[in-house]
Amino acid sequence: MAQLWGGRFTKETDQLVYRFNASISFDRKFYRQDMEGSMAHVRMLAKQGILTEQERDKILEGIQGILEDVESGKLPITDQYEDIHSFVEANLIDRIGDAGKKLHTGRSRNDQVALDMRLYTRDEVLETDGLLKKLLNVLFGIMERNTETIMPGFTHLQKAQPITLAHHMGAYFEMFKRDRSRLKDIYERMNYCPLGAGALAGTTYPLDREYTAELLGFYGPMLNSMDAVSDRDYLIEYLSAMATIMMHLSRFCEEIIIWNSNEYRFVEIDDAYSTGSSIMPQKKNPDIAELVRGKTGRVYGALTSLLTTLKGIPLAYNKDMQEDKELVFDAIDTVKGCVALFTGMLDTIRFCKERMNDSARHGFTNATDAADYLVNHGVPFRDAHGIVGRLVLYCIEHQKALDDLSLEEYRAISPVFEGDIYEAISMETCVNRRLTVGAPGKEAMETVIENYRAYLQDQEG
Ligand code: ARG
């Protein structure tokens, strides 16, 4: 047991208590951030004359050595330390002797851990964003290639009106684009530095907090030391953004599962992203989509759990806060894994375009357009709605699509119909006449695609 705080104690910690309290098994994850934070702190202490330049250099060299040895695997981070902070300090003192004991001057583990977690998640916010960008690129490619791929659009999972595959994918493009913008907002708000807040009330040393904030790439120091050590809002926001990303992925997965079903056959998931059954040789299951849908629950759970943990915590630091780590780490790993796998699955999926077209043709998705045809020939919409309703009933009874009826059949129900009805209700006409902003018509879609192209290029820089 290696502890930083034995001085005022007369007894050893109970083994179970020690283990219950320790965080090394998970906070080892931010060993690099912990050491980067310490190095910035030490540079600042020397600049302020609190450490000598020799002490600074010795400590920096020591920490650098520990970092390299950890990364190369030479120095394993073992459970004999209470947390990652103790691990670094103990190893530093081992390596460089007394100078190492000055590392923690003007600092507490409370501002240290607040810093480490912020540095770690700051990088992860950017990584999550990068993965979403890749997903958007795949979606963009599908959109570009499918402005003329007609499929049924659904409401209540009932065929409603014809749309295109580009249009359907575009809806998800919008969702993931919003997710990225949420991450950006979070980054902007979280990027302030808690280091120098001490245990809760700052310190009596003349620290230069602006300097450490700048060294670590923050916009500036956090302005209230109590808040600095106890704020976890950014984790709530990040978990909430991740829960939303998962919700979007899960909806998309649900559609893919439906589309991949034997009944729909709108898509075929690539063999590399499907699994078989141990008993039924014919099966090819959409397990990856189901797992992503399933894992959504974990991320929601993390958000609810952290909100609940935080709601009763008085200012400032309390040990409850240690519970933020495993939840957030698990959510981050889950989300990153899901976005990456989903992107691969989508990139290799095969769209069965004929099936989609056929399905749109045979689901009366052009019924609204048939009614609009009558309206354009002077029939009031409510009457037109009734006439087409009767036509649909007739079609169902005779197992036909609207397009398959003869002109006589049309005119038997309403004499307003002329030979141009076929053109008016063709799938292509139905889609391409929908040209308002955001609609599936080819021209409207192409304007949006240009907008997305500029968005994706703009984000290069
Ligand atoms: N492991 C602790 C955490 O994750 C580090 C801070 C410890 N501070 C303290 N006063 N015990 O929150």
C-alpha cells in the first residue's frame, strides 16, 4: 500500500477499505494527462520562483522518464498504489529523491484530478467528433450516389410517400451533424483550467494560473476555486451528447434491422458485418446493428447515474466524484466503438434498389399525388381525397397498383382523369416535383448535397 497521507494516522487502513477507496484500477487510464499536468505545474512553480530551475529540470526529467517507461511497458502501473497521482509521485521520489517531494507544492489531488479528467475528456471529445466526421463522409457518399434511388418513405411504419435513399440518408446526416455541433459547444465550455484551485480555496503560493492554463492549451483558468474542483457539468454534457449519438445510431440500426429482414430485403449487410447461427444454417443475423442498439442503454445509464451521483454533493470536493470515471470511460469506449463499427457496416452495406423501388410502387405511396392531380383539375381536395380512397380500395380488391389501372377503370370512378394521370403519378414525378427546401426532389436534394460538401470540406481546416 503506497499512500500519500499516512502522517496523521496511527493505524494501517483496513485492506477492504483500502481497496474500496482506491481508484488506480481505472484512473491509470489518464496517466499521460496526469504527468502532463504535473509538468506544467512544475514549470509554473519554477517561473514563480517557488522551485529552482535545477529542481524543475530534475523533476521534469524524472516525470519524462516515468512517462517513457510506462509507455514502453517497462514500468507497469500496479494496484499497490492508491491512485495514479500516488503512482507518479512515489516513482518520482524513487528516481530523483528529495526534489520529487516538491512536486505537489501548491496543489491538491482535488484540482489535480479535476485537471486530469478534463484533459482526458477534452481529447476524447475531439476523437468522438473525428469518428462522427468519418460517418458523415460515408453517408455523404451514399447520398451523392442515390438521388434517384426511389424508396418508400414511412410514417407509422406504413408506406406513406415516395422518397429517395439520398433523402433518407440525409435525415441521418442532419442528426450526426447536430451531434458534432453539440460536441463543439461542449469543448468551448469545458476548456478552462481547474489547476491552481488547490483543495478548494486556492493556495497561499503565488501561482500563475493563467500560465499553466496556457501551457495546457486551455482558454484560461476557471474563476472560482470551489467550482473548479467540484464542477462535473462538462461530463454531464458530454454523456448527454453521447447518449444522443447512441439514440441516433440506435434508430438507424433499428431501420437497418428492419430493412435487412427477410420481409423487407431493402439492404443486405455485408458478410464481414453479419453473424451466423449455431443451429440454423440459413441464418445471417444483423448482430452488430442489434448490439449497437443494445449498448445505447449503457450510455443512457451512465448519464442517469452521474446525474444522480452529483445531485446530493455539497461544495466542494467529495469522494463521490470519483464515481465519474468508470462511467464516463465506459461510455466513451462504447460510443467510439459503436460509431466506428457502424460506419464500417454502413460503408459495406448493399442497397437492393429494385426492391426499394418496387416497394414504393406497390404501397400506394403515390396516392397523395393522384389526389393532387384531381385538385389541379379543379376538384376540391376533400373530394379528391375521397375519390382516390375509392380507387385504392378498388386496387386492393383487384390486387393492383394505381399505376396498373386502365384509364377506363380510372374514369369509372372519376371522369376527371385523363391519359396524363400515369405520368403524374409515376414515382419519378412524385419525387421530383417535391422541390421545396429539404424535400426529396432531385434538384432540391442536389442543393443540399452541395451544402453538405462545403460543410465537410470546411471542416478539413
Ligand atoms: N481518486 C480521486 C478521484 O477520483 C482523486 C482525488 C482524491 N482527493 C481526495 N481528497 N481524496 O476523485
